[in-house]
Amino acid sequence: MNINLRVWRQPNAQTPGKMVSYRVEGVSEDMSFLEMLDLLNEDLTVKGEEPVAFDHDCREGICGMCGVVINGAAHGRSASPVPTTTCQLHMRSFADEATIDVEPWRAGAFPVIKDLVVDRTAFDRIIQAGGFISVNAGSAPEAHSVPAPKAEADRAFDAATCIGCGACVAACPNGSGMLFTSAKITHLAMLPQGQPERYTRVRTMVAQHDDEGFGGCSNIGECAAVCPKQIPLDTISQLNRDLMKSLFKR
């Protein structure tokens, strides 16, 4: 199959970017979207042109590095009803001679570094603000020494599956990172080990979220719709409840 691409090219954060058209021929329907971009870059390299910069690492849907907006959708739309990462999106989801727009995450808190690569270290600073617990270092404790109700343990595990890819921010009309922040807060809030710092944590992480320039959450739900790990929208409700309690406790 042959694919017509329109790719966002931007040499650095200071220089304005633009969409550039390319044609990629000989694409196998079994290729992943990233392998198709590899094919494009091989052709550009042979021609002596600058290859397209894009993030990737595991290519197994685990790390979340491969974030791009494809035809207006974060990570693109596959034939499967379950959202997926870009590296797990295959070219069989597109028709022969399709025209595909490829852009970076669009959010004020994610400045473009080059082409499709954005700076997502704002997420790291949110984690540093409170996404941890204080414990004594040493050997692992006995598994049954700190009992946790199964329903709460399952909810903590579901929230912990967030890979921090940033699709929620790219999909949100407000550029909000609340689904990511709420996942990290809910993960620890549901566990006994997370209780001592529970309400300090939610205040500091939400404050850091706002300081980074993310937009406010208006519960539209686009974030959960594109999340490749299917973080539920009600984790944001958990964040809001804990935040309100923290203000009273403070």
C-alpha cells in the first residue's frame, strides 16, 4: 500500500513549524505506525534530507513514549474499540492511498522539542511534588503484614497502570493533565502505605499541575476515551474528593 503523509516539521521550540507532505510507498499492512515512519525516515536519509524526529522506546505498548496525534486523535484510531498506543497501531487500520496527518501533542505544558517530540517532564515534576510514600528502606515486608481490602487494592492497581504517555492532555480541549494526576493520586490513596501523606500529596500535586500550565478539568471525558490503559474517569472524582478533604483538614 502507498500512504500520503502530512507531518509536522519544527526544527526547535523557537522556530515556527509547518506541515510537510511526504509519500511513503511499499507499506505493508502488517507494519506498525512507527515502522511506517521508519520507512519514511530511511527514504529521507537516502535522499540526504533530515529524518522526522519522533519519540519511541519499547514499541510494545508499555512505556508510552510513542505519543503523536494521528488524524486528530491522540495515538490514532485503530479498528479495535480499545484505545492503543501509537506503536500498537497497525497500517491495516488505513486504506491504500490514505492521507494521514501526523502532529505532536498539542498542549502548552508540552513544548515541542523537535518535529513530533515534545517535552513531557512536567509529568515528572508532578510526581516529584508528591507521588511517593515515605518508608524505611530495607527488605520487602511480609505481604500479609499490611492488609488491604481487595476492592481498594484492585482500584489502586488499575490507577497504577497509567504509563504517563500524555494522550489525555493531547485529547483534552483544555489541555488538562488531571487524568494523569488523579491516577497517581488514586493509586497511593487506596493503599494503607499512602495514608500518612494522603492529603498533603493531593494538595502539592494539584498545585504543581496548575503551576506547569495545564488547563482546568471540565469533565468532558475525552481523556479517558483515548487512554491506552483505560484509566477510569472517576479517578478525577477521587482526586476532587481528597482535595476538598485536604482543605478542611488543613
